Amino acid sequence: MIEVQGVTGKKVAVLGLGRSGLTAARALAAGGAEVVAWDDGAAGRAAAEAEGITVTDLGRDGVWDDIASLIVSPGIPHLYPEPHPIIAAAMDAGVPVDNDIGLFFRSLATRDWDRFDTAPRVIAVTGSNGKSTTSALIHHILSFAGHEAQLAGNIGRGVLDIDPPGDGGVVVLELSSYQTELARALTPDIAVFTNLTPDHLDRHGGMGGYFAAKARLFALGGPDRAVIGVDEAEGRMLANQMAEGAGDDRVIRVSSGRKLSGAGWSVFARKGFLSETRKGRQVASIDLRGIAGLPGAHNHQNACAAYAAVRALGLAPKLIEKALASFEGLPHRSQVVATHNGVSFVNDSKATNVDSAAHALAAFDNVRWIVGGQVKEGGLDALTPHLGRVAKAYVIGRQAAEIALMLPGVETEVCTDMAQAVARAVEESEKGDTVLLAPAAASFDQYDNFEKRGEDFMAQVKRITG
């Protein structure tokens, strides 16, 4: 556990008692704080009370008079679409609002570091798509190379739940916009920006607010190195803002699908090959095409970002290449779960928006596509260029009939539930086809989360194919 520093004898409130909230409460108490906590749900309050955490209604009058700060779980809005009433009350009372990410960055370094030969470092990854795979891939490469590495944040363990890093240890954090938008301290040694596509726009008040939440990771603390995907205008602007000139190698530009040139440091993938260039010269190249855990151009982008991050730590290209080859991928992200009678079954339940679904469709041919759920703002129009790869779409979810109408020119079948969709896809598939779950929508109409949806897909595939 990372004990929170600077809170001894102070009264600190925690709002939201899920994984991050409970972990923050424990870490605050370990640091000497008097912790009071609240959750709008009875289950969260009961979980806290079971651990001996004092539960207090933070909505009552006078509660803020002696509270030094409020720590908020990432799912609770503080600004858009409207602030949670308790957060609004804290702000009105002048009480600083933070989250567990802010606590982590201000508490990680300790006096123990004075005796280390190499100070621990933090690599933080954000972006719209690919940040989980990129974070896991960085962690995998570091572990393969024999480094002490821990994976936390929006993936793996809560940031305050990890072990204090040892001499030369590396902490890899996946950070969502919900986490970066409120943290009062963001000081990674290496910051990674994968890409930006529309998502969570209601939470951030539009695309500008969404980008601003991500960009805080780079602007607030000033990382020693910035790895930035430049395939969108926002990434190009961010790279420009971070660099002092064309040859500034503190910024590593990353791309998938186009060659990057110039005097700076770049890593890009074209036609399945990763290339690293510095000062206008290629210094390394890796063939990504045969790596089963990294299928498709979107995963090649992830590989480029991860490669750049560990190169910034000084790892050799040949060592990184060996590590990439042994990466098996993450569950629910282009995960090949079975091959039966020449048909592949791929679980990409994490494709919860149109951009990630487009990447999934682009990675395969002759797709029998399972799609549907709670469609996000903007509909499915952005998928049109990729629909030529779809042999047929099997539509699930409560909006299935409506979604089928959003796919002009594609043969569709309204299946509603996963069992029927998988059964029909298997029945109609031919050798060489790919049955792909890439919903292009949130899961909450039928499932608690995308993991449950992916698990249902895998269970149905196993039931039918054995």
C-alpha cells in the first residue's frame, strides 16, 4: 500500500466506496488521517463499515467545517453534466477536491528513495482507445526484461493499493479521462497519449473538455518524456505544445499507417512493420505481422506507443522485439477465443465506441459481426467505410431493431440476445469467416460491464463449438 503523505491529524472525506474509494480510505488512514466516508448506495456504505471506516452523511449541514479535503471516486461527476451535490457543497465551502490519482503522485516518493541507486519511475498512459493494451504491453516488456514493474490505475490494482516500488522499479498506470480531469498532482516520468476519438462527451461537456482532461497529464507536471500519437489533430497539437523545436527528443511522436519524418524521435507502423527513426535516420525495425497478440493496425499503434515508452527507459530494440513476440493480448480486446471448422471467433467486447469497433472490423475479412447495446452520441455512421468487410450483422441489445436500421447496405438479423446471435453466426458461417463481437456500443442495457458481455460471448461460443 502507498500511504498517503501530508494528512496526519487531518480529517479527510471520501465520496464513493467502490474499489478506488475503499483503497483511498485505507491509504489515508495508514497515513494518519481521520477518514469519514459516504456512498449513495447502501452496499458501498456497508462495505466501508465492515472495514471499520466511519460512514458519515456528507450531505448534512455543517459537515465541511472541519474537513481538510474531499477525495472523489472517478465515476462521480464534478462538473458536467452537473456536479454531484456533495462535490458542489465541498467546493462552495472551499474544501479542496482531489482523487486517488492525485494522492498517489504526491505520496509515491519517500525518504527510502535516497538510498536507491535508481529512483523508481512512473509511466502513465491515457487516450481514447488502446490504453489498456498499451499499458499491459509496457508492463509485459518490462517484466520480460527483468525489471520490477507494477500495473495499476484503470487496469489491474488501484494506484494506492500497489507495493511501494523498490530500487529501479517502474509503475505503469492506465489513466482514464475521469481520473486525469480532477487529480491535483500528475507527475509521471513518461506520459503516453495513444489517440483521441469521441467518447464520454456528456461527462466532459464536449470534445474540447474531453481533450483538456487528457492533456492535463502532460501540462500539469511536465513529464521528462512524452509519447504522443499524432494521427489526430489533437495529438499533433499536444506534441507541438510539448516540444521546444523539431529536434526535441523529449517528445516521441507515434503513428499507425503513415511514415513520420523530420529531425525528432518517431516510432511508426506501416504495412505491419514498426520503424524507429531519430534525427532523420532509421535505427530499428520490427515485423509485427506474425504476433498473434497484436492483430490489426490499431494494435500496431499500441505496439508503437509501448515500444517508444520503454525505449525512453533505455531498453534495447532486440529485447523489446522478443518481448512483443510473447505478448498474448488482453481479454475482451481482439481476443481470439476459438477456431472451429475454419472459422475464427474473436471477442472484442471492449470495442464500446465506433472508433474501436472500426479498428476491429478493419483487422479481419469476411466478418460475421455481433453488434449492439447502448449506442453512444453520433450513432454508427463512422463505421460506413468498414462495412464492406461484413458478411452479415447479428444485432443484440434492447435497441437491436433501431441499430439494424443504422447499417445501410449490410444484411442484418435482429437477434436481441447473445445466445441467438452466436448460434445464428455459427450456423451461417463458412470456412475463412471471422465471428467478431465488436459491439460499437456500451453494455449497460444487458450487462453490468463489457467484461460480462465478453464472457457471455465466450460461453456461447464454447457451448456450441465445444
